Amino acid sequence: MKNDKKINRSFFWHQWTQLPHFLKNLFVFIAFFIFFTISIVLIWKRQLEKQTQQVLQAVIEQQTAPKAPSPAPPSPQQDVQSLTDRLTTLEARLTQQQPSLQIPPKLIALELIKGVLEGLIPLDPLKTFLQKTPESWAAPLLSSLASLGDIKDYANLEASLVLPPPPLDQLSLWQRIKRKMKSLVRIQRLDEKGNYKLGKLEDIQQALQSHNLQKALECFEKLPAEDQATLSAWKKMVQDRLFLETTRKTLLLEIAGG
């Protein structure tokens, strides 16, 4: 058996030495190409594993990193401070341009009214300012503000426009039947011009969404008498805001006209 193996090896070596020079070179080239290809594949595989590990590590670090706390909503004190800063900045600019010039009281009153309408400050700082202002227009304006309550924005006015349902236990059987029939059938009378006499809450809501307080009050006057009585406090809030908005426009026109 051993002799056979030696014979086979000798035969293979004899055959190899007898091959042409071209075939020997071809065999060496093929062997080198296979070795080179395997080396490239191994290197690429290691590089891919390294990049994958780096990406995973970056994702883990991003997930475990402490998140920055979200900013807290501004408090009412911050809103008041913001308005004060705006007035201070305006005064500084005017003083820079003309050192002897002070902010006109009407301009300060205009800025305070804007803050009240935007819900940044209550009505009291405006009243206090008018009390300290010696201008002739301040006293009548202060007197007209005496009857005003808290100024509500449009969102609060729309949210307050709700008719509370009467408690069922206080209604008689006949009243319950009439209430049920009203919810099913609504009859509206027409005036001489063919317009509906009775209004709807939806019309008032649309006017509020358009920031048209005058139209909202006109639609309010078309509601049934019992609904107007129930929403009398709401009407007062709308009138107060409308008066303050009109006052602001008047002051703005007076300042613009000099």
C-alpha cells in the first residue's frame, strides 16, 4: 500500500513537471485569485461587523442619555413681567432718541389695555395707572371702567355660551312633553322683511369665532326671552369686552392723529 502511494506521488510530480509553462502559470494565478478573494471577503465581513457594533452602541447611548426637561408654561407673573419689559424697552428707545422725551401716557394706557384684552394682566393695573395720570382724558376713562368686570377672551366667551338644562324633577308632565316637542320641531316666526325673529346659539358662536362682538350681540337679541334672561351675565361680559376694544381703537386713533 505504501509503495502505491509513493508511486502515485511520483506519477503526479512527473505529470506536473511535464505540463506546459502556460498551464503552470494559470494554475498559480487561479490559486492566488482564490486566496485573494477569500481575504477580501474576510476583511469586508470584519469591517461590516465593526460598523454594526458602532451603530448599535450609538443607538444605546442615545436611548440611555438623559432627556432635556420640557420648558414649563409661562406663569401669570412671567406674563406681567413680559409686559413690563416691553414698556421698559419702549421707554428706553424713546429716551435714546430724545433724552428729554417721555412715553406719552396714552401710549402706556394703550399697552395696558392690550395686556388686559390678551389676558396677560387684570383690569386693576390699568385703573391704578389712570388714577395717577393727571391728563384730562384719564378721569373720564377711569369712570367708564368702573362698571367693567373681568375681561374674558373669545375662547372663554364661546365656552360660556351654554344654556343649562332645567332639572327634570322640577318639571311637570306637561312641561316635559312640551320640552320634548320643542327638541323635535322648532318653529321660527318671520318679521315683516321675511327674516327669522328668533336667533340660534350657533349664529352667536360663528360671530365669536370671527371676533365680531357687535354681530354676536345682535344675534343674542334674537334669542327667546327666557334664553336671554338665562344668559344675561354672558351678555354683560361681551359688552365689557366690546367697550374695552372700542376704547383701545379710540386711543390708537388719537395717538395716530397727534
